[in-house]
Amino acid sequence: DLGPAGDGSGNGPVLPQSQVPSDILQHMLSFLRKHGYSDTEETLARESAQKSGGTNGTPSNLIASNESVTSEFATLLTHVDASFDFYQAEFSLLIFPVFAHSYLKLLLDGQQNLAISLMEKYGVRVPSSYEEEVKILASLTNPNQALAHPTVQNLMKRKFVVKLCKASLKQLEPLLNRLPSIANILKERVDIEINEVVSKERSTVEWQMGSIMGQTGKYERRHKMYHGMMKEECIYALEKRKSRTKEDAKKRELNAPVVDRIPLPPLSEYMRLERTRAIKDSNKMCVIGQEQPPSVCFYTTLNGHGGVSSCDISDDSSYLALGFGDSGISVFALNEDKKMRKMKGADDLDKLDQESDDIMTEMVENESAGVITFNGHAAPIYSLNFSPDKRILASTSGDNTIRLWSMHTQTNALVIRVPSPIWQIAFCQRGYYYATASSSHTAAVWATERMHPLRIFADPLSHVSSVDFHANCNYIVGGSDDRYVRVWDVLSGACVRTFTGHRAPVRCTKFSPCGRFVVSVDGDGVALVWDLSMQRLMGGDTRKMHTRIPSLSWSRDGGTFALSRGGSELSLYSLDNLIMASMPSQSDYNTYDAKLDMPNFESESFATKDSPVVGLHFTRRNLLLGVGSFDQ
């Protein structure tokens, strides 16, 4: 019997409603919640409640299931507390995703009181790495509000990745047999992978927390990365640092991309001349070490207009560009012999004899300037960067524009208007290409002769705050507010490396000169070093320090990097010491622990009197230049 043919309203036949089994109802609600059909989910739950006699619009069997979530989470915490130290650290990786999805399950099922009770009782037990996310969840008290929040949307759309060793996974299985609700959450919302390389130290495991979607999954680790240097791009100073064996040289060649992998502009005559000068300077370069710290030269600005908001020093250390809070840009000649000379106007250039031997000299004005200013932005300057040949100065500002300034004509050559602010801009070592980090949750690669980006990388879940080009020009690295450090392939657009471990938004990222390592600094001042080849954390300085805008520069030999956290102090860190301490032993090859807060990792520190450090730069002879603004 199909019931009445219709109700006269044109809605068609009305089918008799029958009671849906509870297990099928649970699966239907989970499916709708997973795919974001919140309205349909609420309607189904309400109608099922009316048929089953539940209260407050929720089925009675669903209430019983939800009440068990709180007790099961308490059992999980008890098991974690009773475990041995190492297993306790690994099981702690599960606490946040289980807690978050338990809270959301209660909230979306209409059990706000149970959700609030869970938050009040056990919110403090979630690892401090996820303190910000717990505060966000606590502020969400109704289903519609939760489903509209970006953090909840990310948790619902993607699986949280957790890596456990085989022993931990084996201990977890009998526990999950007694906790069906948590087992269901882990099955639907968490991707548990087996970690082949075991960490013995608890600190290494704990520093894998922090990212909103967990650790890096095996799917994201499948890409091959050519992190080596092309022969013509090799930094000759590296050869001076230490003698290389034939095997090391062979590995570098195997890991290097082919020369024509991406189209690169030919080297100009000026660039060839500069490389010859760089080779000569490398012969006089000071090799930085524990017994031979670098000399530091510090430039201090007085009466900065609105404060110094950004700075950059050209590769040959001849020009210093300062961006101010009042939207102005000033460029200073640091070398008296290399003052800036402006190119003549078009009418004067037409009168020149193009066959003259002194044509290059005749094209510029006779007068030279030690300081030039650029005006055009309408908001504070966020980032500045010179092209390798010093022909272009790129700038970004809070007025949502990218501007390319010609150092020859001393004018604004190009203006690109973008929909959201660009936090950082960086040229590649061959010029022509430059990368940007945007508040629109994207990084991008541009060309100087185009108005639109060549590549847009949309993997980040939040603002991208920093960006840097690899020395071989084939990759860029970006750090974002979602606490991930990502490396993208310029050719394919794929994300080839993803690193997790920061507990605050990433504010600075930088490739090493050799191309194998990345240093990242977050908003808490924590500096971490990542190995691109082994795809893991090498070590770092995890001390929390007051951080404004960090600045980082590598020494030309690649063995040391200088770091300022925006205060009146800068530190030197030894990558060489970290590499030596990270060498695995033959008998313990399947275990690895990052060298965190290693005693000889920070080799030196220098302090200014009252000038926050805005920028750092190593010259070709490894003299460290610092830039700051007095009493800013």
C-alpha cells in the first residue's frame, strides 16, 4: 500500500514513514556531517527524534551514544597517563583530534550541555600545542556557528594525520575495542600511519605536534626533490669551507635538476662580471667557526619616518634599501665608489652615438647620488628585495600593490594591484622570477615582464607570511599561519615537502646556500632546521622569546646563520655542529631524534644598546651587516 496518491498541493505521493534502525541512522548522520550537509543533518535528526520519542529533537539512542563519548575520553586519558614515558608521548598525539571531534560530535548532535561539560572537564588536558584551537572550539556553542568556522571546516574536510610506531599501535588496539565511539572517530577522522623510524626521546615526539591537520602523511612524502645545485649555479665559497670527497660531489650532481628544467634567462654581461668578482672575494672570505666568530657592522637609522618597517641589502652589499611606516622608500649607497647614477632621458639617449666605445658611460648622468627616494605606495612598506643584478627593487605594501622600481631610471617601472596584502617578496638568484607570500592563503611565482602570476600555490590553510627561492631556482619555500612549512616545485606546482612542528605561526623561512636545509622561525621565536633530503626535523632552538619580525641570513659558506627576532639582539647558530651531531650510527640506523636545544648550536650572540634589529646580511667575505632603528 503506497498510501494516499497526494495531498492536493502538487507535492506528489506521500510515502509512509517507518522507523530507521539506529545503526543506519548513525551512519547517515555521520555521512551528512562529513560532507557539510548541516541543514539536512539537523532535519533528519529532528524527524528521527519525533518518531522515536526522544527529547529536545534528538533520538534517545543518540543521547546514550553521546553520553558515552565523555566517559570514553576519560578512559583514554587514564590509559595515556598510565603508559610508559615514550608511549605516553606517542598516545598524546591522539588527544587533540579525539577531543576536537568528540566536542564537535556532541555539538552537531544538539547536545550543547554535554559538549560544554566535555570542554570544561578535559579542555585543559589537551597538549598546549593546540591551546589556540581549543579556545576556538570553546567559543563555538551552536552547530551553525561551528560549521561556518574555518578551523572546523578544515577538521571536517581532511583527516588528521598521526604517526605511531608498531609497538604503540599494538598497545592501542585492545583499548579501542573497549571504546567504540573513539574507535569510530579514529576510523572516520584520523589517519594513523606506521612510523618506520622510531624516536627514543619524548621531546622529539612532542615537537611533531602543533599543526591543525597533524603530521605529514605518506602521500605528501612521495615526491622527489632535486635540492642539489646546478653546476653553473654552484656557490664557489662552499668549496673553500672544507674539502669535498668525490662521493659528495657525485651526490650533489645526482640531486641537481637539469639545467633546462625550467626556463631561466641567460646571464647578462653584468651578472657574469659580478660572479667573477664573487669568486675573487671568496678567496678572502673568513670561514666562521667557534674560534673565529664574524665581525659585525651595524647600521642605525635615526628619525625614521613612521619607523623602519622593512629593509634589504643588495647581493654585493653596495646598496641598502629601507622601507618606512609612512610608505616611503630610501636607497643608500654603502660604497662611496658605487654611488647611484641616473640614466639620461629618452631625448638625450637618442642623440648618443651607439657605436661609441664609451656608450655605457655616456648613457648615465654625470652626477651621482648617495641617497635616492621612491614615493608611490600609500601604506607602510611590508617587504623589499633587490634583484641579483641590482636593476630592480621590488616592494610590497599595505596598499595591496606590488611595485618594481628601476634603479637605472630611478622611477616606478611597474605597478601590480592585488586583492590582498603581500607580506613578503623575494627574487630568485637569476632574476626575472620572483615569489610572493600573501594574506589570501597563497604563495605565487611571478615574472618581471608579466602582470599576472605564473604559478599560484593554494595549499596553505591561512596567511602565508614568508617566502624564499631555492638557490637552483626550481623551488620556493613558504611559512604560514597554519604552522606548516611547505616547499613547492615551480615547474609542476606540486607541494613536494611539508614540515610540521611549529606551535605558532611561521614568520620566516630560508633555504641554506647548499639547498638541502631550511630554517624556519615562528612567532614564539622558535627556530627549527629541516632536512629536505631526509624529510625530517634536524634540530633547533625551542626557547620561547619575544618576537616581532624575525630576520635571518646565511653565511656565504653555508655553515652558520644569523638570526634576529626583532629585538635588540642577534644570535649566530652553527649548522656544521648540528650536522655533526645528527650523523646516525650504523648500529642505530632505524632510530632518530632531533637535536633540540643542543649546547653548541647557538655559537654567539650580540646585543645593541637600544636599536631593534630589522635586517641582517652577510657580505661575500662573511662580514655580518645589521640594520636597525634607534629607539623604535
